Amino acid sequence: RNTAEKFEFQAEVSRLMDIIINSLYSNKDIFLRELISNASDALDKIRFLSLTDKEVLGEGDNAKLDIQIKLDKEKKILSIRDRGIGMTKEDLIKNLGTIAKSGTSAFVEKMQTSGDLNLIGQFGVGFYSVYLVADYVEVISKHNEDKQYVWESKADGAFAISEDTWNEPLGRGTEIRLHLREEAGEYLEESKLKDLVKKYSEFINFPIYLWASKEVDVEVPADEDESTDEDETSESSTSDDGESEKSEDEDAEDKPKTKTIKETTYEWELLNDVKAIWLRNPKEVTEEEYTKFYHSLAKDFGDEKPLAWSHFTAEGDVEFKAVLFVPPKAPHDLYESYYNANKANLRLYVRRVFISDEFDELLPKYLNFLMGLVDSDTLPLNVSREMLQQHSSLKTIKKKLIRKALDMIRKIADEDPDEANDKDKKDVENSSDDEKKGQYAKFWNEFGKSIKLGIIEDSVNRNRLAKLLRFETTKSDGKLTSLDQYISRMKSGQKDIFYITGPNKEQLEKSPFLERLKKKGYEVIYFTDPVDEYLMQYLMDYGDQKFQNVSKEGLKMGKDSKAKELKESFKDLTKWWKTALASENVDDVKISNRLADTPCVVVTSKFGWSANMERIMQAQTL
Ligand code: ADP
Ligand code: MG
């Protein structure tokens, strides 16, 4: 159209579209769930606005918050329409032409190496998956605060926007028209679309309708010419459900006056059941349903199951329902800019109405890897997001969520046969199934760092979190072990938990600090993650035990009767040595009981940085 304004896609977007359009990726189905997910987001937004301003919904059909799918077999068009918030002209340019989010290049790279498009929704570029099946796409949109516009593109590096003067007015919302490619004809089959909605969009909280054909029996006068019947019935029979036919039988006569023929009519067929899974009784929800629900929340439709979930109702002053999941894998950017990014993955609902998925106040940062939702009955519905953020019951919700989350994580360990301590076999009695085997190690590999950050940040739950810690030790034989297991193996007379820090296990194994401890049979924890140094500044003790860095002053093994004697007899030597080294260099020179073969070591004072910490700090300032 000559009135259309032309735009070029941002380079990143163009590249992404090229990849999509030329993709040999076989699972092209994903485009539908991405469009439905966008429609659902748009509906959530308008419903949220309507809480404080009823006017925004308008009247009649406009106020119906649903999603409609329609097929045009002749023109090969599949269209998806919602009565969501819609997009202004600005929105169209911004949302469907540029990508602000950093995830795009990460996704493009991933795509080029793996070719797997399945995760597209997680990267905030799901819309572009339409070009898997269409070569030309029109987006018609009407936002309350603007006119109706059409966005269109053939994925040739450019898109156009025009004020819409020819389509039917939408009232409000968005209609996406996919002009399907020749080879994508299957998406014009009703049965295919029904299957896809069942498979991928089961948990969408708005009704999804398909304009579906239906064969109905129609009674027509027996004697009449068929060609005239058709004209008459095609319109009028659509809303009849067969009731009226019965009444004609009343004046029965000898010879039948009517006959039955098949007619195809169309009607909106509801494809999903909108009852929210979290409102159901947990006992009645199957494992498969939780898994599917997780996939839809995470926009991850692989076949991996979540590592754990917890579905519960909190009662009392603050009532809410929640479902939490531990994903099978950490998202690609979990620890990137940990301290300034908002990456909460929890969806907040108030009485079934979606409020936000950007609520930092519900979970502490270190639990941002969890996926799930909270539906509160206590929070007020008709206030702004800012007001909600300050609501006093959020603190209570947060507290309970943390508890439940930590319980859920502990359960992964409790049920894992690999975690069994000889001393407490009871925990694994009913977890003989192979599925739970090795699950905690998997959790630890993906999210161990979060637990450590938790110990640093959350003093209230420090001990609970410390229970979840895993590490290797001089005796763990390459396997992970816990503090409880360590303690259960402590030698009699041993008071402290021994650990050593360093860049890697190989280096630590050779450390002279371990010589005597090993010889005497003491177990020492290896801490090799840079974050461990910080961790140990916060984790002072565990139960009755204190932690002792074996490269620092203060190491006490069991009783050593000779220690005093030795100290006395070498007094002159240590004194001489200390003056020889000068006080800027060393604090003290002492007789040590920690060595076996090495003649001497440099030990850090109790309060100073360990040698490993010095190394980390140096690396950071370089
Ligand atoms: P995401 O949904 O992760 O943001 P998408 O690529 O799927 O990424 O969509 C990009 C943006 O386009 C959305 O964030 C939204 O602002 C806008 N958008 C897409 N579809 C619709 C729709 N049906 N109604 C309103 N806005 C939409
Ligand atoms: Mg999307």
C-alpha cells in the first residue's frame, strides 16, 4: 500500500528471522503456542488494567477476554485473535521490529549451533516463530489509546505499518494473520490445531476457541428440491441444537414429509479447560500434569521433568496457594549480573487475576531459579502495582515461600538413594526408584551456587541452607558429601570441621597443610569455588561445630600431649626466627603440629585473608 510507512528490522532481528525462515527445524508447531502465549499475556494486561479502571474493557463482545482461532482454507490463512490490550503504532514498531532484551544474541548463537528452536519463548522473541510456517504475516492491532493499525512483513528485512482503513474494526486487541507457506498446509486442518492447543496450551487461563466445522443432521421436506434447501438451512441451523425437530412429529401422517440430510455448519468450539491447576487438590493432580504445567510456565517444552515441585495452600492471616518448581536446568543467564537484574520467575495472581511476573518481593534473589506462581486471596485487587509491592502480607508470603522452597529442595536429597548416609537409611526407605537416583547431585551442579549465595545473604535460614551444602573432601572419593555426613564421620576428639580453600582439587590434594591431617585420618573439606571464600566468612559454625580453615592459625586436632613440651624446647628458635623475619612480614612463628614431611608453612592469621582469597582478590583487581 502506498500509504504504508516502511521500516527496517534491527540487524539482530533480521538475522534471527533469516535463521527461522531457512530453518530445517522439524517441529514447526511451536509457533502456535507462542502466539497463544502472547495473546494470553495481552489479555492478562488488559484484565489487570481493568481492576482499577473498568472502562478499559468496553462493552459487549469487547469485554470478552478470549482467544479465537480461525482458518481460511481457500486463502490459506490462519488467524489468531485476542481481545487483549492491543498495540499502538509505537508498540508495533518497538515490539515487532526491535529487541531490547539481551537474550537475542545468545539465542541466535544457540540456534546456530544446536538448531533447536524449542526454547525461543524463553528468549523473548517467540513472535518471530510465525515465519516457520508463514511467508507473509499481518498483525492488525487496536489499542484503546490509538487507531487501528496493520503491521506486515514478508521477512525480507523490512516491515510496513499502515493505519487500517479496510479491515473490520477490532474494537480492541490483536489479530495475527498468517499467510501459510505451501508446505504448511497441515495447519489448516482443524484436528491439527485442536491437538496442538491440547498439547501446548492446556494451561492458558483464557478460553481458546476454534471456528470449527460441525456436521449436523437437518430435517428437510422430503419432496422438495435439494438445491433450494441448502440455501435455506445453511444460515439458520447454526445455532439450533436439534430441539425444534421433535415438535414436528406431533402431527404424524402416513407418509413422511421430511428427510434428514447432513449439513456443515460452523461454531466456536472451546478447546481448553480453564480451571487453574493450582486451585485443584494436590492429591488429584498427576505427575504428568505438573510436568506439563511446568513446561508451560517455563516455556520449555523439552522432555525433561522438573527436579521437584511443591504445591500447597497457606492458611491463617495471609492466605494463598502456590506451586513451586525446581527446573531441571539453570537458565542460561542465571548468574549473569546477579546483583542488578530482576529475574524472578514467579507469577503473582490475586484471586485468579494475573498481576505480575516481575515481583521482586516474593522471593529472595538466591531463589530466583525457582519457577512457579502464587495466588493470593488476601492481597487487595484494586490497587496499583506500587501499592501492592508495599503490602504487609508480602513479607509473610515470602517467609512461607522460602520455607517451602527449602523443604522441597531438601526432599530431593532425602529421596535420592545416592545421598544415603549409612547412619540414616530411614530417609531412603521409600525411594528405591531409580528416578530419584542422582537427582540431588544434578540439583547441586545446576544450582549449588544459589545455595551458597543464600548462606551469604539469608542469615535467618543459614542453617537450613547449610544442610543443603555439598562438597568433596579428602575422603569423599570424588563424590559429593554433606556437613551432616562429615560430622557423622568425625574422629573422636575432633571439635572443628576442617576445610581448605583453593583453585581446584588437584592443587589442594598436594597442599602441605593436609599432610598430617591426612596421616592422622582427619577428613578435610575442599572448597574450590571462588564464592566459597565469601561463603566461609558467613558460615562460622554448623550446629555445635565451628569451621576451621586448615591453612589458618588455630588448627586443633585431638589432644597432643607433646605440644607443650615441644613449644618449650624450641622457644629460642622460634624467637630468633621471628626477629629474623621482621614484624612487617610475619605476626608470629610457632611450632606446628599440622605438618608431616614439609619442614615449614606460611599460615594465615585467623582474621586475615586466606592465601586463596588473596589470589581471588588479586585476579579481580587486575
Ligand atoms: P515476549 O512475549 O517474550 O515478550 P514475543 O516475541 O513473543 O516476546 O513478543 C514480543 C512483544 O510483542 C511482546 O512482548 C508484546 O509486547 C508484543 N505482542 C506480541 N503479541 C501480542 C498481542 N497478541 N497483543 C499485544 N502485544 C503483543
Ligand atoms: Mg511471547
